[in-house]
Amino acid sequence: MQESHIDYIVVEDNRIDELSLLAHAQKHSRLSHKATARSYNDAQKAVAEYQPHLIFLDIDIPMGSGLDVARFLKNNDIMIVFVTSHSEYALEGFDLNALDYLVKPLSPERFEETWRRIEYFWQMKQKALCYEAALEKEELIIKVGYNNRIKLMLSEILYLEAMQDYTKVVTTDKKHLVNIPLSGFMKQLPEGRFFRIHRSYAVPVDGIKEVGSNNLICNKISFPIGKTYRTILKNFKG
């Protein structure tokens, strides 16, 4: 059964910024504020005490940094949203599996976008708790619970998206969140059928139609190309 509330803590040493964040969060009844931590040490204690589902995390905090907190949480199943004045750490934040990265001052529109990401990921995550995937020839078998199975042809997959420790499998009709990281999921797939093009995306080779310097078109969708993956695609010919 899906839990009704998303418990969260805030890691923020500036009282005004904390109140601003809480004002946005309180518009959503499913978000339940459990505590505010003012430092790295307090954040560790709050996580241990409250076991939150979500953490809103500033980077510039006493006794460490928000990035240190994210590293501490990396093996925990906690959604991380950075809320900071330091836009220059966005890439590092996403590399630490952040769900989103908000730059102060917060705007209602931008927070609503974050909330949609939180809610979507939360709903999919609840379903993924009983999802596993196995590969049989050209079919991907997604096991749902003990008795149900969903069969997908590999040719049906439009793209794969990394979502923290899960992989979102996107087809024309549906999206499935599977309980395995994208790196692990890729190892199960036939070699050469999918390219990892970004820390967040992998696409089927047969669907690639156009490759640019910073993005590519696959199955009529535009995807960014990560810097570390450009060499792989440099000489690609569809």
C-alpha cells in the first residue's frame, strides 16, 4: 500500500530561507515537515531520528556542506532536492543522485515543477518496490508482485531514464519504474542495442536519427549528450 504522506526534513541555517521553503511546501498536504537541521551534524542526527523520505538541502551550511550530506545519504533511499544560492554545483548535485536542484530565491512556479517531480517519483517508487526485470531473448519481462508479469519487446522501448536507484523504462504507451539502477539495467541488455548517452539517459541504437555536438534525436525525441559520452557517439553513423 502506498504511504499517504511524504515525510521531509530541511537542512538550512538561514531562518528566512527556511520559512520561504516551508511556505511553498505547506501548500501540498502530502508533504509532512518533521524537522529542520542547521548544520551537517544536525542533518545526520535528523536523518537517523526521523528516517525521512525527502530532504531539502542547502549547500552552504556549518560543519560541512550540503554536498557532504548528499554523499552521506548516497546509499540511502531518500529523495534529495538541493535548495541553494550556488548554481555552480548543480552538476555535482545531480551526480549525487539529486532529484532536483533549486536556486534561491524560490519562485512558486519552479517549486511546483519540483513538487511534480517529487510526486511522480514517489508514486513510481512505491510501485517499483515490487518490480523486477529479466531479459528473455528480445523480451523484457517486468515482474509485478508475485504473480503478474508485463512483457515488453526491446523494440518497444523509446528510452531509459535513470531515477536515483531505479530505471524508468519508457514506451509509446506506458512508463515502468524498475528496481535497479540504470548502470545495472544496461548490463542486462544485449551488447550494442542501447547507448548510454548521458548520466540520466540511454537510448536504443536503432532509434537514433541525428547526432549533434550537444544533443541527439532518437525516436523523434531530443536528448542531451553528456560530456563523458560524446566520444562514444562522435563517429556514430545511423
